[in-house]
Amino acid sequence: MATYKAPTVPVTKYNMTGRVAALEVAVSSNDSAVRELKTRVDNLPKPEPPAAPQKGERGPAGPAGRDAAPAKDGRDAVGIPGPQGATGAPGRDGRDAPQREELDNLLIEQHREWKALRQDFEALQAKVQALIDMNLRASEYIEFLRAQTAARLAVARSQK
């Protein structure tokens, strides 16, 4: 990416064209770099949510509930909490835990890369805005010089 360097030669009406051309080249190169970075950010893969744990095998059927009192559609048990089991190991018997760590590490790395690209993008946006502001100030200065030249020409013509 080309960077704009301030000229060391003092401003005169003879070197303004070259300075404006150099500024336009710097702005266009930064503009293309911002577009390229935006397409890179847009093409990044979106992080996927973690997969749900797999269900275990179904256990044997329990004894029939012949001795229990018949309930009326289960409505008499409203508000009574049911049994809660312990939380199981990740995956089947905990064998999938290393793969889970790899996925978590990959997700963390994707987040870091995404954050770095966003920072680069914001820095380039700031540079482009600064160049645009500088270009606007240059056009104001050129208009000022044109007005001064027109005033001098008008005075010179009136003296003849």
C-alpha cells in the first residue's frame, strides 16, 4: 500500500498539480486496500455453535407399575419435582473430550483472527478518512489560490 508523504518543497502555483496527483494516487491505493480487506472480512467463516452431546444407549425397561395408584392424567403431581440425574461426561465415556478441546482452540483462534482483521479494517478506514479530509483541504487551498490569481489579473487589467 502506498503511503502519502508530505512534500518538502514549499507550495507554489507551479507544483500544486503534482501534489494533487500524488494525493489522488495515495487515496486510490488505500481505497483498494480497504475494499480488499472488507472482502476478506466478509469471506471469513462464521464460527459454528458447539455440537450437542450425544445421547447414551437406552437402558433396560423397568418393572411394570402395577402397584402404583392410578393417577388422573398426572394432574395430581403438579408442582412436585421429579428425580434429577447427575451430569454425564462429554461424549461417549469421555473419549471425545480431546476433540472438543481442539474445536474450542480452533474457535478461539478464529475469534483472534477476526478481531485482528477488524482492527486492521478500522485502521485503514481511519487512514482513508484522513486522506479524504486532506484532499478536501487541498481543494479549498487551490480555490483560494485561484481567487487570488483572478484578483491579481483583474487589478493588472484595470491598470492597463
